[in-house]
Amino acid sequence: MNNKRLVIGDVHGHYDALSALFEKIAPDKDDDIYFLGDLIDRGPQSAQVVEFVKNNNYNCIQGNHEIMLIDALGEERINHKKLQGWLQNGGSATVMSYGQKMPYIEHIEWMKNLPLYYDLGDYWLVHAGVDPQLTIEQQCSDQFCWIRTEFHQSNQPYFQDKIIIIGHTITFTFKGIKPGQLAKGEGWIGIDTGVYHHEQGWLTALELNESMVYQVDSFGNNFRQFSLNQNLTPVNTNTPTLFRFHQKVLSR
């Protein structure tokens, strides 16, 4: 298989880092490119990131930040309560990136039509994870875009024949994992390396066919690459993550 299959973690409005990453990887038209959602918020260039992914027709799934924007602005009337929650969780940077009060309507409509996951056969791409107690058919964006602890602490793989690739939870919020390292759970790999975070945030692309990792840091645009096995750190399933941002209560 000569073409690449690149999976890119949460970009969070860091268009310069994304551009630097693409310049170094230099994907061609035959490569398959997938984004794990959370294109927007926190970083200064969300509008440019969305335009780049949309105009190039790259594969992308919904993340919880796209869900927050859609919930606030995606209906006929603005939901002011949800708007405030979104703005406080990085949405204000997105609004500023558009140079007007609200994002372009065509971008919102594009986000509303993004899938919640991709099944590639050997890999399964989703933003946050899955509820180990539910079938795929029983789950929705509440699980696929928001779940953390129940998924992370599961002691057996959800799929027997494929690996789940996730973003959503910054890998170094797991105990023992350093900035830039990828997280390995039971049947899953986490590649959100905290591009917006002050602890030298990295933007990560995982190439599935050759098991290669490509990274650019968002502060200096320094590039590095290595094999997946050199950078994969197991997660202690008995230890909850340190992550505390906008946890969503899930109900069954």
C-alpha cells in the first residue's frame, strides 16, 4: 500500500502548526487524510482551519467543540445559554478568527453534516471514544464526542478486530505520559497531544500504514517524526485522567 492514511488530532484553531505539518509530510492527492474533530476553539485561526479542511474535502468527524458551536448557533434561533458555555470554552477565539460576530453559516452547515466516526476496517476513528457497555447502535454524539473515564478505564478492547483512534483528551493528562507522547489503552490509541497547551503543545499526525508519527509544536513549528512504538505509552486503567475541562454528564 503506497498511499498514506493520515489521522490528525485536535487542531483547535492552530492553522500555522497545521500548515507546517502538511508542508513537512507533503501528502499527495492519493493519500487519505482524516481529522478527528475539534478543528476549532482555543487557538487563533479556527476560521482558516475549517476553510482548509472543507475546501480540500478532507475527511473529518465531529468533535465536542463542533457540537458546542452547533448547539449554540446551528438552529434558527441562538441558544444564549449554550452560546455562553461555548464562548467560555474557547469559542470566543473562534468568533474573533472570523472577524465578525458569528462564524460563516456555510461552515456551520458543513459541521452539522460531518459524521461521528469512520470505520476503516482495521482502525475505527472517533473523537472521544465509545461507551464500553453499549453497542455502536445505542450510542450517539454524547458518547462519541464527550466520553472520557468509562472508555479510558475499560480493561478490554471494544473491538476484537480493529484499533480505535481518538483525540479529545490530551495525552499528558494521563498519569506518567509526557507532553508529545501518544497514549495506549486497551484497544485504543490517543493522539491529542495538546496543540494549544502551554506545556509545549504538539499537533500530531499518525500515519496508519507505516505506523509513523509526525509532530509539529505550536510555539516554534519544530518538526519531528518517529515510529509509533517509540512514542506509545500505556495508560493505567485504574488511574483517572487529570483532565477537568467541560466534562459532560452522560446518561443511558
